[in-house]
Amino acid sequence: MVILDLVCTQHINIIMYILNSVLDYIEIQSIFDLYRNSTNWFDDEQGRERERHHASTVGHVLISDFRADELSPIVNHLTYVLERGTGKSIELHYPRILKYGYRCYLGEHTDGNEYGFENDIDHSLIVGLCDQAQYKGGQLVFNKTDQVKLDAGDIVFFDYDTVHEVKPVSKGIRYTLNFRCVVKE
């Protein structure tokens, strides 16, 4: 595992970790297998029956929600990598696959608290699920200027209050796996 970049943003104490090749091809294929073979209705982490696949309310993207236990080997691996890199205890919650097709985007935003963990959730994790050669556009931009390029298996871990966006995809399909995270001292 190689740390590509360690970025301190304009906000005090906000650190962004960007790591290369955290997940391998087999792990990524297991995520796509779950994505392709999952039912549309499921019970979420709070026991509510919900539609798995739905449109984003922030931009133009398809979101597919999962429970962390559906991805437990991936969650365990990512948690280990993040805890080792940060020296802190980290919990990953609410995994979601985001599918960005032609002209799909997410406008500038901070990650909100749609799950009711207002005081606990404090970081986000984005995992690239496809190589940049598979799509054009779809740049991940932080604080209006910092562009992060993720290939399949790369991750970016950042503070919940960091402003970010995904520019429109102009060709191909961009997939990411996103988590809401709790960092404990």
C-alpha cells in the first residue's frame, strides 16, 4: 500500500488520506457481484425495509444502499487499513455504490446526516471501483480546487465537513463505494 498524498485542507485539523491499491481485483469483483445479484428491497442497518436502488437528492447519480454486514470482508479490510494508517478506532457504516453514467454528477456539497447519527458520523470514505480509463470526466474535486483521481481499489478518507463534488461524466460509467464513518480516539 502506498500513500499517494496527505492533504491538509484550508480548515484547521481536517486531514484527507488518499491511499493507492487498497482493494484488489477479486475484492472489487465481489462488490460488483453483490451489486448485480442483490434484491431491490432490503432491511437497512436500522431495520427499516427500504428500496436499495434510488436516485440521489444531491445530484444526478444512481445510489444502491447496502448493510455493512453484506460487505463484511471488505469492511473488515478497509477498517484495518484505516485504523493502521490513522492510529484511531474507525467504524464504517452505510455502504453505498454510486453509479455515474453519461452526464451524471454530484454537485458541490458536504456529506449530510441522513441516517440520524448526527453526533457520531464525522468522516467519509470513497473507494474507486473502476479505473479512470473506463470513463471520462467524473473528476472528484475537494474545496473547489483539489482534484483527486481514484483508480479501482484506491481510497480517499476525509472529514465530513469537507466540501466536494463529482464533475459530470462525459463517457463511460464511473462506480464508487462510499461509507459514512465514525472515528474514535
